[in-house]
Amino acid sequence: MTSHVQAYRASLLHFRNDPAFDDDATLWHTDGLLIVAAGKVVAAGNYSKLVPTLPAGCEVHDYRGKIIAPGFIDTHVHYPQTDIIGSPASGLLPWLNTYTFPTERRFGSNSHATEVADFFLAELLRNGTTTAAVYCTVHPQSVDAFFSRSHARNLRMIAGKVLMDRNAPEFLLDTPESSARDTADLIRRWHNKGRQLYAITPRFAPTSSDEQLKLAGELATQYPDTYIQTHVAENTDEVAWVKQLFPDARSYLDVYDRCGLMRERALFAHCIWLDDADRARMAATRSVATVCPTSNLFLGSGLFDFAAADRLQMPVSLATDVGGGTSFSMLVTMNELYKVGRMSGVHLAAQRMFYMATLGGARALQLEGTIGNFSAGCEADFIVLDPKATPLLARRSATTDSLEEQLFALAMLGDDRSIAATYSAGVCVHARQP
């Protein structure tokens, strides 16, 4: 970690609030300066105002013509599924059985898990993602491998061991007791170690018994500053299956609610087939919907209802859901997010999509003030966006006449090539090769 003052000159973009509900939410400096020391933000603002405050001899890294923004935050992704991204299937459940479960079997090997974790983390950084909520496998060593590699890079990551005691291949099953014991051990080993944070991770209701879900809820109460992550209401076949397995529950979401798994820091992937009672319950408990547009389109699961979520003030965040999702890029994910919104009659402004991928993600994770924008004292996780990364993007950027148009062009035409550099805690952890 750096201890001396560093300064970066570029256009600066970050947010103080959700632009959909606050006209003054976006903070934009055409000629800006970001000042960093000891891995944290010292100040961010207009270059002309801040440059006189720099200590003598401080080097200013010149990124003029580019945009510095907070690192992207992906609130739902599966690192063991890296090798099955882009695998064909007729839907969610066949995809799980054909590709996911056989692939996850290999994560009983520490060497395999470590090799995949290294590639996965490098791919996140190449795409500008500096924080992610990550699913491991049922194997505790898959968690150890992931956190070991993340900790070595000093990244801010969240992860957890999948809990799964039924309706999956025997070689991937744990038991309620072993899953609770392993999870508690992993929490003690990794939660708040450096920049690592732990998530209690029932895969989804069909692969956990009532007993396992109740023990997960007890762990969530015992360790209130940990995260909870799972899936809900992704696919109509899945919803019907849950109704058969839990006939006494009012809804799929209610299965989790009854077990004490809804609270702040609880992340529910997909949330497509919810009703308004579910959405109101999400809002009341401050549980977060992690919206996964590329995965939902790829698997034909359905379209997230933004209008209903906003009407009931349900917290939402943005996620890639690799490997059901088809790209590590949050820019590509914004592209698909916009189209999902349009299909349901909603126009998502580019500024809101960038908010969702930065401060919105930090708020979903209860990490505002730690990551997500450039407030003084935040960890210096940031990216350098290149509006001229490709010939087409450069041509379109040259004709934009507002910040909204420029950000929209990045969201529609950008990808990993648009990330010129990625910094974590003030250290450059990725630089695009010319």
C-alpha cells in the first residue's frame, strides 16, 4: 500500500445520491484532480482548486481526455463458473445440472480453486470491478483459495461457502450441521481480515432443507455484520419447484424471511417473479435485489420490474452473475440493463446506471463511506475510463454534447477495452496494454 501522496488528473465522475431521485446527485469535474494517500481518498474536485494543496514534488498522473470514476461493484457473481460462461442450455435448471454442478466438483482441489480464483480476480480488475459479492462452492477450500488470492492483492471482496444439503449431486452436498460449522469457522478466519468480508451463502431454497436455512438464519443473527447472499424468483420453473418444496410459505421470498435471512446486508439475486408484498418486505427489511440482466436474458428467465421496485422503494443493485451472465464487464451489463428496462417501458438514464455500479453498489453492501465514491477517507478504489478506447466509441464520443450522452455511449459501446487502468487502495492493479 502506498503511503505518499499521489494525484491523478482527469475528468472526475462520482455520486452523492441516486440520480433518479436527486437532481444534484452527480458530481462531475471536467478538469478534475483526485488526491490519494495511504490507500485512501484525500480530496477530489476541480484541478485548479486542488493542485495548490499538493505537497512539493508530488507527481500528477496525467489522464486528461479520460474519466476517473469509482471502481465498479458487482453484487452477484460466481467465481467457480468462470470456465462455463457461454454454455448453452434450455433454461436455468438444465444449465445447473449440465454445467454448473459438474464444474463445481473440481473445487475440492485447492490448486484448481486457486488457479481459477487468480484468473477470475484478474478478469474482474481488467473490467474495472474492484469489489464483488462472490459465490464459492460447497467446499471450504474454495473459500480459502478465493480469499487468499484476494487478500494477497489487497482487494475489497465479499465471498462465502455455498450451503447445499439436498437436490444436488451427492458429491456437492453438505449437511445442516457441517455447513453451519464450516461457515462459522470461515467467518472467524476471513471476515474483516484485511479487506475481506464474509457472506453466509445458501445457494437457493431448493437445495437447502428447512433445517439448513434455519441454521443459516441463526448464523446471520450471531454474526450481524456478515452478509447473506442467495437467489430468489429467477425462473418460473424454479418458483413452482419452491412452492412444492415449501407449501406453507406465502411466497418464495417468504421461505427466507421465515428463517431470519432478510435484513440489511442481505443480497437476493434476480427478484424477477416477486409480487408487491414481496417487494414491500424487501424495502422494509432493506434487503437488496441484485439485478442480473445478462444472465436473465441468456437463460430466458424474465425481465426485472424497475417501475414496481421504484414504486415500493425496494433497494436494487447491479450484477453480472457470471457464469449465467455472459460478461465480466459492468459496461456490457449496463447495456443489457438498459434494454431490460426498455422492454418493460422504463428508460434508465446512464447516470443512474453508473450510480448503480458504484455508490449504489456500496449502499447495497452497507459500505458507503468505505467504497463507492470519492468522499474523503474512502478507500482509493478507482478506474480510468477511456471514451476513445475503440474507433467507434471515439467517433461517438466526439459528437456527444452532454455528460449523459457521453456516459450513455460508454454504457452502450464500451467493454473491457474501455478500462484504461484499475486501482485498488491506491495501487494500480491493471493497466490496459496498448
